Amino acid sequence: MLLSILNYVGITVFAASGALIGVRKRLDVFGVWTVAALTAVGGGVARDLLLGITPPASFQHWQNLAVATVAALVVFVLHPQFAMLRLSVVILDALGMGLFASTGALTALHHDASPLAATLVGITTAVGGGILRDILVNEVPLLIQERDLYAIPALAGSAATVAASWWGASDTRALVAGALLASGFRLLALWQDWRVPVAPENTVGRVRAAVRVLLRR
């Protein structure tokens, strides 16, 4: 029951983030709905295909697309009430990412996936919709933006869900632990401006230069 509820919450916040970007890009109502719907169900569709669930749940049943549609329409009509659209998108995306990382991982475990496979499925579920959204509106996906901490929080939340379940925690506790860790980690990284290290330039040359300086002393 909780798994389904959190799945719908994740769909809602991802659809809202997609709709907000559509509004910011000045798309028409169909364009806003398209971006919102693909953002909301893209990760879940990827998850189902990886787990051999065909047709994917979002294609087989109407509930997921209905929830995404309602969220998109609410944002389309009431977007002036969302102050600072960019900040709203980032916060909603972080919440959706955390929810999908945990629900994706737990769904994989329920389909007898190994802990490693469940963790990877959780990451895919978390980032899939956001990647589709950003590609549709011609933006660099958050996943690969320069030095941005996105995949690592998703990995942490997905792994936490798997670990908690593996250690005997209930589904509720595993879901809450994973979602809070992933979303909290993402928001904290944005607040503190934490960055992923990039490849160093000419490490060998720097070491040689340092050795030469030492030898001259």
C-alpha cells in the first residue's frame, strides 16, 4: 500500500517539475502535458522494462497517467502561484528523485532482483524521467551537469532502501529511509554547493615538478 502511495507522490512531484519547465519554456498546454507525463512515468517505464514487466504499468493502467495529467493541469493553471520557478523545479525534482530511487529499488526486490540489480534499477527509476524531461526541452540533463551531485544521492537512497530491506526492515521503513536519504542528500548538496571532483590536469607533470623542487633543496 505504501509503495503505491509513494509511487503516486513521486509521479505527482515529477509531473509538476516537468510542467513547470514546460511553462518556463512557454509551451502550449499539450507541450506542458507531454513534458510532465514523460517526466512522471519515464523512470517507471524504464524500471518495468528492466524487470520484464510488459506492458509497463503506466501503459497498462490509467492511474499513473491520470495522476500526472492532474498535476500538469494544476501547474499549468496555477503556475503564477509558484514563486521562483527554477527553485521550485529543483526542489520538486529532488523530492521525486528520492521517492523514485526508493520505490524503484523496492519494486525490484519484490520481483526477486539481487541487491545489486535492485540498486541499479532504483537509480534508473530515479533519473530516467528527469533525463527525458531535460532532453525534451533542450537542456543539459541534471545527471550530467558540470560537477552536479545527482546520481550519487540517487545511488545512496537506492542502496539504503536495499540495505534496510536486506537487514529485515519493513517496507515502510526501507522506503522512508531511502527516500529521505536521497532527497535530503540532494538538497543538502545544492545548499552547500557540494561538487563532484573532475579529472585532474597533468598529474604526472605536477608530481615530476614537485620531485624536482625537492631534489634541488
